[in-house]
Amino acid sequence: MIINNFSYNDFHFINYTLLSEVHIKKIFDVRNLASIRSTMTNSDPISWEEHLSFIESLKRSSEKVYFAVIRKHTFICSISLHPIVKREQWAEWGIYVNPEFEGEGLAKKLSTIFFDHLRKNSSLRKIKALVKFDNSHSLLFHKKLGFIETGRDTTYAHLELSLKKTFIIAELSANHNGSKKLAIETVLAAKQAGADAVKLQTYTADTITIDCRNDYFKIKQGTIWDGKFLFDLYKEAYTPWEWHSELFEIARDEGLIIFSTPFDNSAVDFLESINNPIYKIASFEITDINLIRYAASKGKPMILSTGIATEEDIKLAVETCRKVGNDDITLLKCTSCYPAPVEKANLATIPDMACRFGVKVGISDHTTTNSVAIAAVSLGASVVEKHLIVNRKAGGPDSKFSMEPYEFRLMTDSIREVERAIGTISYPTDTSTIPGREFSRSLFIVKNIKKGELLTEKNIRSIRPAYGIHPKYLKDILGKKVICDIEAGTPMDFHFIDNKETN
């Protein structure tokens, strides 16, 4: 899990695993090293050499990631992340504050900054925390950050924070037009366009069909490929297998997740040899239960497009994955038209699929606009797949329904904005946290009242602003005698009333 260093105002978040000894000496004041170590592990102070050894041990670990937060060469806190679910979707976290800065509210501020950075720059979807359930201070702290308690065991409360990030996939498909150089350019463009991942397709013409020239193998379904034979189309469109390793390496260097769609078992075997992290099943392969079973048996996350599927097809595909012990399944709503008409998107199916099949959901979008993908996110899509092409004018089998980088960037930016707008379920109980609450109505004295006078509808009213008592008490206090003089414009208070007397 690579998360680069970053800064926010005068706070610097430094990934220990990316530090050299020279950088460590530039960043840290040796006098602060004891604080760093003690707050992270509650151990005794350690020497400079021991600290270097600790950082080197982190570099050798492929699991935990530690950040030091520095301000003006002073250590403020450390933050740890420990991936606990495949595809780095979930991570357990912890924050350890230098005792000198406890009570300053920095922990909440820095945690919020850190989570916002993760939303924009990592593939993490959820953060988990384990807090001893008798630690009321920590429980309150986490809940203020937006964590939700999901359960308890004998010792710990289990808390989760959703980072609300849609997994955006740039589909390369045939948009390299037979050029490895163009394929590499497309991978680099995917990073700049805001994608989280790049997806390839792994097949040859011979692994997906046969070279037969009868009408069964001629495309004539009203597609952009009509008139071509299947073998010829796939021979033109396939991504050479000898490119895969280099494309995987380049994408990973860019911080992108890269994976592929296999079309037969030999493709799965090949992808396993290059550590493919996710398997995507194409719409037209959703009935190939043997392929799905074999891919799912590798224990990697499964993404299945449903473009030509019936409900029974989907049910069988999901059950097939689960029967081999693979429950990490995402179904993509897909319209198998190229390009797809917007009116055939039927996005209302997305939340229904999640409920009906008990899986994560998303969309594989072949429309020529970005509105379908954006709307899908608002309906619960956690994955968006869209074809990316460097230059549509260059043509190619998939060019007509592919986005150019600037269009893809607009889509990803809009999706991120929608994610922020969706936010979390919120019914505030603390009125002091509601912006503009002071402009709501309350009970005010609207005419001067002398001690001993009664409250009537002429001298007390429900008006703006909200500094008096709640309007719901109006009927309760009408006719009550006041125990002091009150000027008009004074917020009503129960202390003004003689509760022993009525009219």
C-alpha cells in the first residue's frame, strides 16, 4: 500500500517507509525521537540507531504503513494503517499523539486531513478501528470523526468509517490500435484523468472463437462492427500477452491498480503468473460458468458485468463464485450496446441488484456521456467502468463509445463531487452544530411587560431568531404571570414565569 508524503498548510505527513536516513535527519530533531517511539508503542525511549532500525523494519514489511506528522521539525503524532482486506479496500488504523500536544484538538483535525487525503489518493474504501468499549474518550473521538459502531466482542467495539470512494476503472480494451506505445500512453493518461485502475482484456482470437466464415460467425446485430467476422474483429482488437507485464509494471509505478478480463482458463493461468489482483468477467461470458468458477477459485475479487444476463444467469454466476469460497463479488449494471442509448441504462436496477443478490454493485457504461456514470454513483454504484482512448479521431473498434482523457477527467471530478454530496446519514441532535439554526423561530417578548402581568398572544410571539425557548411551549405558558419587568425584544425564558399562578 503506497501512500506518498503530503502536506497541508504547515503540517507534513511523512510516510516512514519512504524515508532514507538522510531524509530522517533532515525531518526530525533527535530530541523528539523518544516521543515518537513512546507514543507509537508505549515503550521506553530509544536511541537514534534504534529508531533507524525501526524504520528499516517498516520498509521490509509489506503490511503496516506509518506516517509521522511534523510541524516545524516537531513531531505531532503518528498514524498507522494496516490493510486487512484484499484489494486494499479496508484498513485498520490508529493515531498516537505526542503527549505535549494532547488536548489541543489536533488529533481530530489531523485525522480529518488524513482521511480526506486517503479519499483522493488511495484505493481504500473503509477504515476500521478497534476500541476498548470501556474507553469512552476514544469512542467519542471516533464517533466525532464519523465512525459507526458495527459490533462488539468481549473486549472491543468495532468501528468503521466509509471513505465513500467509487472505484473508477479506465478500460483500455482495443484502444491501443495495435501499438504498445499507444497502450502505454493510455495507461499514463488514465492516471492523469483521475482513474483508480486500468483494465485490460486477455485473449487471442483463437481463445475466444474459431476462424470460421459461415453466417454464424458474421456480425449482423446492428452494431458498429456489422459485416465483420468474429475472428477478424478479435484478431484486430486483442492486447498482445507479451505487453501485459510491462503495462502492469508501468501502471503500478503510477500508483494505479491494473487487472484484466480473462476469456478462458489459459488467460487466468497467465494472469496469475503476473499477479493479477482482480478478475473481471465480461457481459458475454457471464454464462460461462466454468470460466467463472476457475477465476473465482483464485481467491481474488470478482467483478461481473451483467449486460446480456437474465436474473437466473446472475444468480448462477454469483452462486458459482460463492461455492468456491469467493464472496468478494461486484455486479456491474451494463447495457450491451455499443454505444449504449441513455434511455436503456435502467439505473434503477443498481440498488435492486445490491439487495437481491447481496453483493457490491457498479456500472459498466458504454454511453457517450458522463451523466449515466454520475447518476449511478448517486444510486449506490461503488464501481464505474468506462472506456478510455487517447484520441477518438484515431479510430479503432471501441473508439465511438470511449472517452478522451479530458472527458474522463470531467467524469471523475463530477463523481468525486457527488460522493461528497452524498455524505452520510445525518439527523443532528446537537442544535449548536447545525449551521443557520439561530435563524429559526423561538418565543420572544414583543411588548414591554410589567411584573405580575400575564403572558398573552399580544405580548409573546413565535418569531425569528432562535434565542428564546422552543415555540412548542407557547400554549403551556400563555396565561402565566411574569415575576419581573421584561422589555420587548427579550428572548422568552422559563425563569420569567411564576409557575404557581395561572389565570
